[in-house]
Amino acid sequence: MIPARPLVATAVGLTLVGLLAGCSQEAPAAPAPAAAATSTATSTSGETHHEHDGAQATVTSELRGGSTPSSATPGIATPALDERAKVQDETGASLFAAYFLRVLNHARATADSSTLRSISVESCTGCRFYADVIDEYREKGYTTPQFVLQFTGTSIDAWDPASDYAKLTVTVDRPAYSTFDRNGSMISSDEAAPNSEFWMEVAWQQGHWMALEVE
């Protein structure tokens, strides 16, 4: 098992902050549901690639956080976990990573970090950082209605079947977006970031996958 690399929870210290946040206080949101994966995974160590159809997924207005930039959109259904993501293998780990991003999108659109926290271990520094930022945005009334990450695929960088641990590189497309305050005034904006990558560590714990770390 490859140990998690140390993570500094600051906007400049996290690779994912630039991808998911864009500015020092921004938090994430994850993509529209990806289709089932086609996997070449085997229960051996070494790099394994998983290709997904997520690049063709359509972003709905619901996931965009609604048409009004001055408020989040509560009441959007929590993303469903694909049945294949409940399996204790590399494809299951890969599809859980896609689900994790959908939960990030949901959290950002609804200003509700509870599901994100529930699928992450307490020691996940990156997970906690994004959940805290989502909470901070809710308190300040900030919204990012155009921000929806599009999951496009994963590669398995490390897999330990003995401990049910996987380390993945996740690829996403991030659109251009703006951040608004509670009055609807734009306070920042960022350009699109296509084909962006970050890494994620997951482990099978008590009958399901959990996020160990993201960067």
C-alpha cells in the first residue's frame, strides 16, 4: 500500500484547489453521472486504466445550481451510487471516484456538505477542506452556478487487493465559471480547465468504499 502523500489545506498547497476552487475560498462540485466503466482491471499491482463515457454526459440545469446566481439550490436529489461501485475491485474503486465527483457537484449546488463528509474518512485533509469551504460559502451566500465538473475517466496507479486499497488518477473537464455574492454581484471568475487531473486514494471499509485522500 502506498501511503497518502501529506496535504496542506491551503489554496496554493492543494492541486485540486486550483481545479475545484479557483480562488482561495472556493469549494468543489462534481460532475454529471458517468456511464458504466469498461475496465481492464486485474487484482495485481501496477497501473491499470479505466475508460468511461463521462465525457459525453450532459450537464443539467439542476446540477448547475439553478438559474439564479444569488442562491444555492436546495432539494436536489443526492446522487445515487452505481451498483457496480459497490463491488470490492478496481472497477468498483474507479466508479466510486466518479461518484465522489458527483457528490462534490451536489454539495456545491446545494451548499450541503453532509454527503461529502459521509463518504470520506475524518483524516482526509482534502475532503475536509472542500466540505469546510462549501459550508463557508453557504454562510457567506456565495454561489458558482456554472461550476459543474465533468468526469471523463480514471487510471489505477496502485492497487492492493490484500488491503482493498487503490490510488487513482482522475481526469475531469472544468468549465469557465463565475462566483457571485448573496446580492448576485460577481466577485471572481475563472477560465475553463479541460483535461485536468488529480489523484485520489480510496479504501474498502466496513462494506463500502471511502475516500482516504484527494489532491
